[in-house]
Amino acid sequence: MSLPPLSDQERAAALKKAAVARTIRSDIKHGLKSGSVTVAAVINAASGEPALGRLKVTDLLEALPGIGKVRATVIMSELGIAPTRRVRGLGIHQRRMLVDYLGQEL
């Protein structure tokens, strides 16, 4: 399946939309790192913001202080969350377990 050819205007709009989404995800990661944003807040906001819904759960965990690649993998394994799962793909029970595991309020 090939993608349809885009006009220059459509391509520019798509590039701008992608840049905005990357900026949103980057800002959230910085907020998580500094402690000004919680995982529960990101999960709640993901239903209204598609860019947050596309954030990988591993990236979300790795943005937290003290959690690296190994610990994020262990957490996801313990909670039964697939390594490729994105925030929008989490079920209600997975969301609850993740927030409870991290000791936050949903």
C-alpha cells in the first residue's frame, strides 16, 4: 500500500503538525522529569490530546526520575504491559495498575 502523493501545502501542514506533536511530547517528558507533571495527569490528558496518546509507555516511564530503560522494562513486565504499548492503548486496569505502582492518584 503506497501513500498518496501530497501537494507542497499538504506536506508542509503535515510537517508542522508533526513538529507540534513532538514539542508536546517533549514538554510532557520535561515536566515528568522535573516532577511538575504526574503520570496520572498524562494518562488523563491523553484522551483529549492525540499527541500524548501516541507517547510510548516506555518513554513515559523513562522520563521519570530514577527510572531508566531496564527499570522501565521490569515495571512493564511486572504489570503485563507490552513493550510496544502506547498510552492510548492502555486498558483501564493497566492504567490503574501503573498509577498505583508509581504511587499516584488517577
